[in-house]
Amino acid sequence: MAKTYHSLGGLAAAAAAGVLVAVGMLMLTIVVMVEPAGAAFPGKNGKIAFVCSAEICTMNPNGQGLDRLTNNTAGDGDPNWSPGGGKIAFVSSREGNTDIYTMNANGQGVDNLTKNPGLDEWPAWSPDGKKIAFHSERSGDSLIYTMNANGQGLDTLTNKSDYSPDWQPLSPAPKPGPPNKKNGT
């Protein structure tokens, strides 16, 4: 009887250990899923824009050449490179509310594009660089909007709880090649 009891105790201990491992893996998965990467990759200049200590920074792909582009008491985040790499759209609460801003790739020329009391965030440049899609709660609900890259021409795209827009990159049109000799074309 003692032997059976000991075996059951071992099974219970093994089951408890298995549950602990499963819970640990679940917690790790949740942390990984919730924590954003915080980096965006640009066009021609090859730098990486990211959030460092609640400011927008850039660095070279090898981790060298760190530049802090913003420096204010408010938090800045969500950097997103323009397609040509000359500008960065980002969010900031530097004027007391979270708005969409742009700046030159060197941190100069900062412009508040949205200037709205509602929460504006997650800017995403159009592939041609002429528009920015973003999430806003200006209407009281979470909606997706677009605006021209200068902040004008606001359009509401959705009418329900939506967020985190991203533009699909445009592929260049295929270049015509030599005729296909197999079928005579």
C-alpha cells in the first residue's frame, strides 16, 4: 500500500511540475506578444528608428551611430519612416495630448499634424509618401483615418473599433523582357 501511495505522490508531483512549466511558457508567450519591438526600418539611408527612453532615436543596422532625435519631457513613440527615408512620423504628447508629428530624418523640422484633443497614434506612411494613415479616438471610438503628409485632407476610413493601420508596399511594374522564343512571342 505504501508503494502505491508513493507512486501516486510522484505522479502528482510530476503533474504539478508540468502545470508550472505550462504556466511559465504561457507567461513568456504573453510577455513576448505584448511587448512591441519598437523599431521601424527606413528606405535609402539604412538607419533603424526606435524608441529609447521615451524619445525617438536612430542607429545604424550594426548598432553603431546612435542619435537621439527628440528630447522633451513628454513621451515620444511609434516612429515610422517615410518611403524615401527623409522624414519620420511619430506620436508625442509634448503639447499635452497624444498627436501625430513628423520631423526630418535628422530630428529637425518637427510639425504637429493632428492637433486634436482625441488620442491620435500609429502613423503609417503611404507607399508614395503623400498620405499618412493613423488610428484616432477623436470621435469617441477607435477609427482609422488618413491625411495628407502635411496634416491636411483628413478622411475617416472606418466606423467601428479599429486600430494599427499599415500600408501595403507597392511593387514596381515588371519590366518587359525579351520575347519568349518557345511560343513565338
